[in-house]
Amino acid sequence: MMDVTQTHVAFDLEIGSPLISCRFDPAGRFVFAGAEDFRVWRMPLSDTAADSERVELITDSWVRGMTFADSGETLITGGTDGRLIWFPAGGDASQGKIEPVRAIEAHDGWIRTVATSPDGKLIASAGNDLKIRLWNAADGKQVGELSGHESHIYNLAFHPDGVHLVSGDLMANLIDWDFAAGKQVRTWKAESLVKFDKTFLAFIGGFRGMTFSPDGRQLAGSGITNVSNAFAGIGNPSVVVFDWEAGGPATIEHLSKGGLQGVAWGVALHPDGTRIAAVGGKGGYLLFWKAKEAEDFHRIKLDNDARDLHLSPDGLHLATAHHDGHLRIHRMEAEAEKVKEPKPDAEKS
């Protein structure tokens, strides 16, 4: 039974190179992690898996964006080289590597985010060229383009209704798109998630994480607020939640007790209403909030800064990607007691 106060590390998978992204596959068979050494790794969900079961997916750049198509059988990655790459998610691991089945030049500059439409037919990607492009998931052909942002697009999320796509950028602007019609429906902004630092003459902030609730009634975004030093990234982690029907402003901003420092790099909205964020800064934390409470009711100190977060399909596990090269899988229920082996009876003299 889920109990976030009993959350513990179930698996600690060491990759080596600093990690920047992580995703469970929809079937719950594997977890994927993107590393700074230009590799994406596929691992079975087991702490005892042999090294031979960890499979490398061939890329040539950092991969921040990962999404799935074809009922989870295909993984699509978006990299800093501007390419989208299609991989067989459950491909043969006998050679230790999985070759791509398709690669396309998708954007001029970094791809920071990719997403799959609810029906699995479309892939959306966003790049530093300020464009959102739509692709046929089956053959990789471009089927649409959306323009409207004036700063780097950090995150995309399809609404569960399959009609709307939301994009969030560096300036904490949100655009709601009717993507089939190719037009903007509305825009709003999370004012607390962006700040201009007059000392360093730079903006910091934006939607570092973004997701819809399963029922589509809430949209959550995560990032940093109350920034005092943009160069050092000093500020407080924040999660803002919007009522989807009403749009902005946010109905609540979730902050941390005691004003933790760091960035909320990833956010998850659990079906039971719990809001969860992974924080990088001061060693990293997992923070948990109740829907109507501004401050976290539970937190877990992590072994290292977290740089991404993903909720598993079964709703019981969280994956966190860390700067120390570890991918940690957290189970949100009581840890099973280890069965002690009975001691043999002492020999009778």
C-alpha cells in the first residue's frame, strides 16, 4: 500500500557519468537514463541485474528529452544536437548496444523536451530555434509546426483530452495550443518562476518540469523562485499548480519548509492527489505536498543532487537521475522486512 512517509531507495543503479534525464517505459519493464557522456542506458528494474543486462543506446549528444510511442515499444530521444532518434525500447540486448531505427534533423539547436500525444500517433519536440514541431510517430515525417515563444522552450505536455498541447519556456510563459488547428488558444505566466538578476544581467527560471494530473484537471510546473543569485542558482524550489479550466494564475504554489535552496527539476502529480518534486541543490531532496497545503508534509534527503524525476506506471515508484551518476528507484511503501535465516540448533554434547 502506498505510503509516501515510508519512501525508500529500492534500487540504486550506478551508471558512472552524471545523469540528466530518466524515464520508466510504459510497461514498467525498464528504466532509461540519459548521461553526460552522450549515452542513454536501458536497465531492468532490479538492483541485482547483471551489468550485461544494462544496454547502451547509441546517441551523439546529451539527451534531456525522452518519450515513448507504439504502446511503449519505441523510445524517441531528443538531444542537444537537434536530432530526434527512434529506438526499439525492448530491443535485443545480446550485443550490449541498441542501434537506432531512425534519426532525423529536427531542430536548429538543442532539443530540451519531447512528448507523445495520448493516442500515440504524434511526437512533439521543442528546440532552441523556438519552434515546436509535430512528427508522425510511425514514420518520423513532420506534420506540423507551432511558433509563438520568444525564449527557449523548456517543457511540453499533451493534455489527456488529445486536443491541447501546452508549452512552457524560460520566461515562465505557458501557451495552450490547439495543435491540430495550429493555433494558440490562450497564454498565461507563472510570475514567481522567473527573475531578472540585475547584477549578472540574466534571467533565471522557467518550467524545468511540467505535467498534467491523470484526469487533466490540473497542470503543474516546477522550477526555482526567490532567486538571490542567478549565476550561482541560489533560490528556493517551487511547484505551481494551475486549474486547467480556469488557466492562470496558479491556484497554489508549493514551497519547502525552512526555505530549502535549489531547483525543482522534476514534478509528478500522483493519482491520489499528492504532489512530488525532485530537487537539486544542497545534496538534493524529494518533497511531498498535499493538494491544498503550501508547505511540504514530508521530505527525503537524497544522497546527491537530483536532476530529473519520473513516476512509474504502477504509481509506487519514483526514478531520480543524479549528478553523481546514480539512477535511484524509490518505492513509496513500507520496506519489506528481511527474513532472517534460522540458526542451526547447537550440537548436543
